[in-house]
Amino acid sequence: MATSFSKITPELVKLAEKTKEASYIDPELYQKYDVKRGLRDLNGRGVLVGITNISEVNAQRVIDGKSVPIDGELFYRGYNVKDIVKNQPFDFHFGFEDCAYLLLFGKLPTHDELAAFTDILSDYRSLPKNFVRDVILKKPSKDMMNTLSRSVLTLYSYDDNPDDITEENVLRQCLQLIAMFPLLSVYGFNAYRYYYRGESLIIHPPKKDYSTAENILHCLRDDSKFTPLEAKLLDVALILHMEHGGGNNSTFTTHLVSSSGSDTYSVIAAAIGSLKGPRHGGANIKVVKMMADMKKHVTDYTDEDQVSAYLRALLHKEAFDKAGLIYGVGHAVYSLSDPRAETFKGYVEELVHAKGMEHEYSLYQTVAKLAPQIINEERKIYKGVCCNIDFYSGFVYQMLGLPMELFTPIFAIARIAGWSAHRMEEICHHDKIMRPAYMTVAPHHDYVPIDERRE
């Protein structure tokens, strides 16, 4: 039952209508003044607002003076992510740590450098005394991203030098957050499970010799057991989610807030708030829910006519959440293919066979084949569409037995490495606060005394 704190009163509804009216802007004005809505042009190209050498996202190449779509490419510090993942031994579960070192320090680590780096993260992989009891358990949230953000902001109070933005202090804070994010997320879920579901409260301490991926599974599962394949899949998922250029919403937020000179905890909390949005980090949850709804309407997962009919109903706002979207298909940059999805797919199929999920995966395969074609037929689009990594990641998390409440926090556990690299880049090389321009189109008025005002 709603409390007075969260109650929507009739008066509030009326005020909201007034706000909506006051907030309206004629869509034609954006074209009239050549405003790049979403900081993108009509072809989907982002407005250039910064320079980075951390990562590179490519979907086009200039050939004979013309921009031609290509299969998507993603580079971390100049290394193709496909090559990074492909060349890792199957039994090597420290790929996330390997790439975190690369993003932060600009080079792939040697054995000794990686060992020293993982030791630092292991030493930091603990929370302040009584933090779990006093912060995570005292007021659990139904939303794990809310829990994660609140925990990060609260860590400010435990830091003796929270506002020191020298490079060495910010690096120390970033490394601590990279190490702590799995604990903050999983323990937050454990508290939620205990208080809201009435299940047992089990808090496993992390293991020093485990990687980030292994510790997530160890701390989350009641029996702490997992297979090498499960740890590998989660490690690959973390690698593919940890960085995606400076222009994605949460990373741009990191640059934006860092440019004001704010502290690390406030910066990362802001980035978490951005990632929480369903248009950004929450997209894989939408995919899973959409596919669950599709199963209710499609009896044969390989019947292209049935699947096509449902996909068209989605676009016509007649199915699922009636938003007119096929979730997991399409991307702001990629048009022909998402390199993360292409890299992930081979590992997904291996887990599908290990878990005996071939029948369910056949529906994903059918959607992946048909959805881009149907979107091209039904919508006026300025570039091609393809399945993105969100199309597969939620399915993988389901096969790993991960709760849906942790899907987006796992994204954050990965992306904190990229956010940290971009925060370091911003404070090391920039001394200007970001301040883009907004055009005001409101007319000017003469002031009206209160006795002369009319509704």
C-alpha cells in the first residue's frame, strides 16, 4: 500500500499537467535550428565533444571519399576486443582483470604485472567494518542499482581523503571501487532476497585467489559452486561490457561530472544513475521479458511466420509493452554487426549445449535472423540494424542462474573499469568544465503583479 511519502494526489496530477504543458517544445524547432537531439545527427553519428585513447568504436569506413558501413569493431587501447577474447586460454578466468589493467595503464600486463595488479584488487576486495550491517542491511532496496549507488555515495564517509582529486588518490579510489562493486551488488541482492522474499541471508566473504567473475558466482550462490565454463562465460561477459568509447551515456556522464572537479564517489554514482536507465544498461532485462512474452504467443520457435507476426506486432505497438520496439536489435553506432554480440555468440552456444537449452536458443536464432529484416521493412531508418550484445547477455545470465535483479549491476561491475579509465583521463588532461549550449525559445514577458494574474 502506498504511503503518504509516495502517494500521487489529484492536486499533483493537475500540477503535472501544467508542467507537461510548460515543458512542450515544438519538434520542428530542432530541425529549424539544426539541434542534434541526443547529441546525434539524423544518420546516428555522434557529435564530437572529446578525444580519448582508451577505446575505439567503429561502424563505418571512408572509402573513395564516401562513408561505408562495415562490420562493427571495438578496440581497447588499440587492441581488437575479438582478438583479446579469442586469444585467452579457456582456463584463464582473469580476463577482466587483464583488460582492466590495459584500460587503466595503456598496455597489456606481463605475468608479474598482472599478478601484482590482482593482488592489489584482492587486498581492496573487502568492505569497511560493519558496512554490510550498517549500510546494506539497514535499508535494503528493491532495486539493486539504487543499492549500488547509495553504497558508493556512503563510501565517501569512510574515506579519509574523499575530495582529493590528485591522480594517485583518484586511482586508489577507482581500484577500490573496481574491487568492491561485486560485493556491493551481490550483498545488496542478498539483503533484498532476505527482507523482501523471506529467504535465508547468506553472506560469503570473497576468496583471495578468485577472479572477479569467480567471486561473483562464489558470493552469489548459496553453495558457492560453479563450473569452469560458467566462470569463463561470466568473465567474457565482463570483458565485453567493461568499456565502449567515451560517448556512451554513462561514460559521458563520468567525463561530464569529473570536469566539474567533483569527488570520485559522486562521479561514479552519477554514472550508475545513467546506466540504470532501460535505454542504457537495463536493455537486457527488456530482452528477457520480451522473449518470455513471445513464448506465450509463438508455439513453434522455428516457425518464421509466427515469429514474424509477433515481431511486427511489437513494432505496431500491439504486443509486450506496446513501446514499438524490438529490444536487443539496433544500436546507436553499429549497423551491420555488433562485435561484442558476434564475439559472445560462440560462447553462448557452448553454454546452451552444456545447459541443454537448444530449444529456447532456437527462438533467439529465429528472432536474430528476422528482426533486422522486419525493422528495415517497417521503419524509415537511416542505417542498418543488427542484434546487439543485450540480445544475448540476458539469456546467458539466465542460463547462469543469475537473478534478473543483478543483470544491470553486473553491467556496472564490468563498466566501472571503463569509467575509472575515463575519469583518470579527464582529471589528467582537462581543466575545463563541460558546458554545452542550449537554445532558449521561450518568449519574453512583462512581469505581472500577483493580484493581476489569472489562471
